[in-house]
Amino acid sequence: GELITAIQLSPPVRGERALYQRAISRSHAEWPLVEVCVRAVVSSGSIQFIRIAAGGIAPVPLRLSASEAALQGAPANPANIAKAADQATAGAKPLPMTGYKLDLLRGVIHDVLERLAK
């Protein structure tokens, strides 16, 4: 096997923000039902750089490229935020018992992006 001994990350760029939010079923739940992490640079009201990842919706965390594309270079306004939240679940095929997570994911993404836009 392999052993990871170090991870090197580039430093944040000027003006970069990172936000994380999760939805849980209990006040002290260990595992989130859905979680979203966003890394972005917003300048003069426009999104210059953005990366969005979500967990709890697949066996591994997923990068939400369609949501990123809806926001990259666009104004951080309610219409674009709603579009990005909708893009996160476009084409999703949830299992019968997990369909509720689509609405939950859209809501969490919407909340995180609204906080980012402030």
C-alpha cells in the first residue's frame, strides 16, 4: 500500500473566501445528509473564480462543474445563484430512498452562495 506523508496546497489568492455548510438530521449528527464546500473570489459583485464540491450525494464527494460554470464570470445575484443551485441536481438519478436529497442539496448550495455574495 501507499502512505501519504504530506499534502502541499497553494496559498489562497487575494480576496479568496471558502465556505462550508452541511445539513444534518439531528443536532449532533456525525454524518451530514448533504454538505457543500465553496471556494471563490468575488470582486466588484462578480464571481471571478469558483469551485464547488458536495458530499453525501454519492459514494465520494463530487465537484459540481455545471454549477461552477453557471457562476464563473457572472454577477453574484439571486438569479445566477438560483441557476447554479438548479444545475447541481440537473440530470441526477437518485435512489428511491434518497430523492429528498436533491431539494436539500439545492437549498444548501443556495444558502452558501448567498452568504458568499454578501
